[in-house]
Amino acid sequence: MNAPFKPAPTRRDVVVASTLVGGALLVGCSPADLMSAGSKVEVGAFGPFIKIAPDGVVTVVSKHIEFGQGNHAGLSAIVAEELDADWSKVKVEQAPANAKLYANGALGAQLTGGSSAISNSWDQLRKAGAGARAMFVQAAANKWNVAVGEITVKDSVLTHTSGKTATFGDLVAAAAKVNPPTDIKLKDPKTFTLIGTDRVRRKDAQAKSDGTARYTQDVRLPDMLTAVVAHPPLFGAKLKSFDAADAKKVAGVVDVFEIPTGVAVVAQSTYAARMGREALKVEWDDGKAEKRGSAKIAEDFRAVLTGKDSSAKWEPFDQRGDLSKLDAAKGEQVFETTYEFPYLAHATMEPMNCVASVDGSDVKMVFGSQGQTLDQLNAAKIVGCLPGSVQIETLFAGGSFGRRANFQSDYAAECVHIAKKVGKGRPVKLVWTREDDMRAGYFRPLTLHAVKVVLDKNGYPAAWRHRIVTQSIMKGSPMPAGKGPDGTAIEGTQGSPYLKATPVVDAQVALPDAGVPVLWWRSVGATHTAFVMEHTIDQLAAKAGKDPIEYRRALYTKAGADRHLAVLNLAVEKAGPAPAAGWSRGVAVHESFGSVVAQVAEVKLVDGAPRVGRVVTAIDCGVAVSPDQIAAQMEGGTCYGLSAALYGEVTLTDGKVDQSNFDRYRVLRINEAPTVETNIAPSGNPPSGVGEPGTPVIGPAVANALLALNKTATTRLPLVRSNV
Amino acid sequence: MALTLDINGKSVSVQATSDTPLLWVLRDELGLTGTKFGCGMAQCGACTVHLDGQPIRSCVTPIEAVGSAKITTIEGLGGQHPVQQAWVRHDVPQCGYCQSGQIMSAVALLERNKHPSDEDIDNAMTGNICRCGAYQRIRAAIHDAAETGPPMGEPHADIDEAIVAASGATHRGAGR
């Protein structure tokens, strides 16, 4: 997700809720009020983010889900730093669903996305920690009858200049009675002792190494039923009829019934539910389904791109200078190409799943909720209650990469429908198999780009025409559209330093419809725009007869892109003068989610397929709260991006998704994984994104290495298409 | 049908049809939820357990094929196994969902090869997918465990405690 996702759900949500309760009672309520109504959260003396027990253990309440990004480490470190707490006595727990207390400051709803967990919490948690610290200092001053200025705090121990000491545990009762300070003084970042050090480590590594970490899949509740759903094979198809006689004969199957998304089989165990579904006979109505294959959709999008199909609406997002220069330009100084990117599945390790129970208007959900506010709204619509009466216990999730947050709450809503039908507050666990998960859509959209660049006499871009054709992710969302076209489709081309350095620009996007559900996928628009911008630059440099690193330096200087220049220089310096014999190097740099990442990738061909060895990475992400987790995200983000660049592709034949499991949706394995070296550029700026910015850079870096190796440009991903 | 299985050093009775995959018996019948469901067709390795010391994919192993073989799950390692300690030292897990399977494959590798090369690790671990891409830390942790770990001991035998720990009865959450 990205910045344009500014859900001010105010008006529409009020309308929705008003409709639900059948009156105008709620007009004037803020969305936060709506969300929190009925959802009781006890806020203690130290505020909604900090709990301190009599034994001095500090529990940081995280409003963000942890599904791998390491944000629980960073968020708790921010509190511990300002609180001067003993890091070994700091725990993390997941906040309940309550948008009033726990909204993402960048997105306006309780939602983890846009690589914003640390950045939107930075001021909030620093103040929370510093405020609690001041309450302890005041409590100690009162007890010892001394001035607050004579007290220092370190590792959860308060010390007076006289030598007297007391621990957080000793003082917690007294501190809780102190009025929270109104004027909170934050530390000078130069005095940080925890933030920015390798002492900031994951709090969940043990639980995730001994099998005790609890995921949705692991939820076991008294009397709980397990459900699977028979979904239509085509997007947009509807149920015509079903025969449940054989399914109901399967031992352990409890019920079989229709829900809006298909036919639910509810059973005593996962295996019984799956066997029941196998015995189920279903007929589907394909009348309104998307029946095009992905090749046909790509052909149709290409017709829009080339102008053959003139029905599409083109929306400009960057137009400057005398555009006639672009149309007229021909010959030596003109570079033209197109790019094509496939649908991609997120393919999280834990397939989508949810546990819900519905008892009248009380809804309880236990699962890896990424967008609690959206999930509350959607569940409330199904049940006919206020969003605030939907309680959500958020668990760890086995990956998301964007998949678990969408405007329809697709799988969570499905679970609520089933739980509503089962009723009486009986918990139902919805289990999706890998096949269900991979065929459910919500893919990174199939996307085409066309680029025409006219070079000046020095070989630098004088005019740049850019056309993007993709499906809109934001279309039809309850979030109000910002100015201009869907930002998720253009981010990364829009705002590129290369366009800034070009005097004449004509950049436009067209957003034709297709019946395939699409969604943000780790780094969203940058999954394609970074590739196009960075691979184009290397081709322009080659055309101009210039070194691609020097070419970038000149353009960054012209555009005033100091951060791009700094990370490029850092990565190049750390990479050293030349790769080992037999390896080719490619460079790419991209800004996303407020951070800039540069990579130098070393690539060689093994049996004709690219093999990536060393990847030297430099990132400017503002203040580095948790350096080891930043490194982990660069390592993991690189693997995720490389997996897509090499192998990632969802195809459809006559509307049906061809891939259903890891046999045909090939993903990166350990023998193909590069060694990523992470270098963090020093910065005094507030923290910016880390979870996504490492993903989009490796693809173009590899393509650029291959361009250097064999003079062949890449115009279509994935690079290895053996599995199609 | 009723079956008796040897799981983590203890004899356990279960009720299930003979074709039920071992994975679902472990998870749904015994509450040993540390072993994960990822693909259901031996493609991802999240369900890896040991059968007489050999790593197997429990999602495609029907319980009728298990017989009297000794099954070891992630719970059977006890939590402080040298490989688990190395995993924690390196902060290997991200989302963590694949890590039980990764660890079981790594333990089996180190039991037959005390000092694996990178190539040995590739060969032994290629069947375990990690979508978070923690591969380089997995590699480092295996080398670390090989360097620092004492000889691999017998699996943890306290099945009752392991079942309680894994049952979901207590939510340990993120912090520990």
C-alpha cells in the first residue's frame, strides 16, 4: 500500500453504519468513534501503548500486526529507548481492534501497510515512552522528596544523585498515580543507547523456532468447527446448484450450505471438511464471469497501449514542456521499447484463513488481521451490527506481502458468513488450501509500459513519453480518490528523478477493467515502475555510450536527488572495484515508501538461466531503529523481488487460473538465494519504510547485469518461463 | 480406526481414518500445531517431521504408513536444541511459519553430516520454501549450529508438556 491510500472513510462509513442501525443517530460521529463503539479497551495509567507490571516488566502494545517485518522489535525499541527500560524486560503484545486508539497515523484506519509501521509510530511511541518515564521520575522525586532534575533513569532503574535507587517495579503503583505530563521532552537522538544498535532483536524468534508461536491455523477453541469452501473456477461466476448428499455422508461433516462466495462445507476437522468438499457436486453459472485468458487480457491491454483500442481513457500524471518534440522525434537519438509484467500471487506460506464466531450482533474474530478497521466494517455489514461490536484478536500471520488487507476482507468476510449461518457463537475456522489461496485472485495486476525517450546531444533525456496500462487497485474502494489517477498504478514513474531531470515529459496511464481481482503486492506500483525506470536508464546509457553508474550520477545531480546519489555511491563503494571472474554486475536504485535503495547485483548464467550471487545493498531509511531487522528486510525483500523477476507468473486459460500450488508457481529456494550485504546510510531524518523498498530493486539490477553480459534487454518478466 | 503412534518418544492413541495424512493427525487430533500446513503436496516443506530420524513431509504421509516408526516433531526438540538456539541467535524467523519445517530439515542434515558445506545445505534444504526469504540466515544458523552445537541429543520426550504448550490454550503472543 502506498501514500494515496488515505482512507478518510468518514462519510461512507457513517452512511453504512446509519443504514445498519436504521437512523441518523450516528451522523456526526467520527469513523474512530464508530469503530470503537462497544469495543472495550482498558487503557491503563501509561496510555494505550504501555503496560507496566508490578515486577517491572514493560509490555508494549503494538497496533501493527507482525507477519515477518520485524516491526514488533522496532516499535518496542522506540518505547524502551524513551522510557529507558531494560530491553531484556520488554515484551510486545498485539492491540485489540480499536481505530480510535490504534489507527495508523498515515492511513487513518487501523491497518498495517505502506511500510509505515515504524514511521507512523515514531512520534507517537517516543512520546508514550517519554511520558511514562516522566511519571516514574516524578514518583521517585515525590518519594525521595528531591528535585526531578537530580534523578536519572537507566535500564528500568531510577537513581538519585545521592545514590538512592528504585526500580520500575518498586515505583509502578506510585507512578501510575502521577498525572501524565502535558509537555513531553524527547531525547536528543544523539543520546540514544538502544535505537540504532544491534541490541534491538526480534522478540518472537524463540516462539517461532520452537513451534509455540500461534497463527490462525493453530487456533483451537472449544466446540470449534472447521470449514472449507467450494469456490467457482472463474472470477465472477455464481453458484447455479449443488448436491450435498455425498458430502454429508463423509464422517465428520456437520453441514453444507450456500454462502455468497460458494458452498461451505463445515466439519469436525480439517481433513473431514476437505473430504466433504471432494464429495460435493456443484454447478456454476459462468454467465457474468471473466472468461479471457491472461494472454488475451495482455493483448487487449496492448491494444490500449498502442492506441489500436481508442476507447480507453488516458489520464496524464506528468506533462511538461513542448510535447510536439516527442511526436516529431525520429532516428538516432530516439529510444523506444515496451515492457510486460504478469499477474503475481502473494503466495504467503500460511494460506488465507480466519476464525470467527457470531452470536446475534456480537462478532469475535481471531486471525492475522492486517486491516482491522476494514475487517470490522465488512464483518459488521454481513452481520448487521455496528463495526465496534466486532472484536478482533490479531495473531501472527504466516506472511502477507499485502494479501491480507483488501477492501472486501475477502477470506475474513467469507468466514463471518459461515459463522453467522452456524450461529450461537460457535467458532468456525475457515481453512483455505494452497489451491484455494492461489486461485483466489487479488493478484499484482498485469501491467504494460511503453517508453519513448529522445536523447539530447550529450546523450541525456531531452524528452520522455511514458504510457502505463494496468488495472486499478483502488477503483471501487471505499477510500476517496485523491487528485489524479490511481497512485498505486504510477508511483515510481511519477516522481522519478529521471523524469525530473528531463525537460519535456508526457506521462499518462490508462486503467482498463478486467474481471480478475487485483491488489497491492509488496512494493505495489514499484513492482513494475522500478523495473521500467531502472532498466530503461541502463539502455539509455548504453545508447549514449556512457557508464550506467556515471549516467545515473549525472541525472541525480541534475534532479537534485541527493539521497539517490548517496545510496548509489555507498553501494558502489561497498561493492568494490570489480566482481569475481565470470560474474557480471548490474545496478539499480529506487525510492519507495520514503526510502531509497541502491543495489549492485552480481549475476552469471548457469545453463542459460540467471544465477544471482552477491547483492550489495545500500538504504536510506531515515533513522535506523533496528539495523538487524532492516538487514533482514533487505535480505528477504530481495529474495521476494528476485523470486518474481525470475519465476513469478500467474496465467489464466479461458479465465481459469493455471497455477494452483508451488509445483507450477515456482518460487525462490535456498539454492537460488543470493547473499545480500546491507549498508545503512546515516541519516537524521525520521524513519521511513523498510518492509517493501528492498523488493523492487533486484529485478532491474539483474536485468541490467544481463544487459551488460549479453547486450540483451529484458522486455518481459519473468526471466525464466520454463514452468508455463 | 484406532491407531497407536510413537510420537516424540511417547506412545499415543489416535482415532482417524487410515488415509488421513500424519500432518492432520498431529495438528487436529493431538494439538501439535508446531508442524504447519503449507501446500498439501510435499512442495514446501512446512510440514516436515522426522520418521525414524529421516525428514518426511507429513502432509502426504498417511498414518497407515507410519506403523511403529518413531515420529519427532518440532515440539519434540524441546525448544533449546542447538539448532533452535542457533536460529534464535541469528534471528532467522521473519513470519516464522515455515521455520518448524526448516529446523526439522536442518536437524536431520546435521545428524547425518556434522559439518555440511554450502552445497550440502542446498541439497538438504531445497525442499523447504521460505517466502520471507530468510535463506541466508538459515544457512548461517546451520553453519553456526555445526560449529558450536554439542552432539545432537535424544529428542525431548515430554509429550504431555509439548501438547499443552502447542495446544493454543495459552497465547504467548509476540513477547517472551
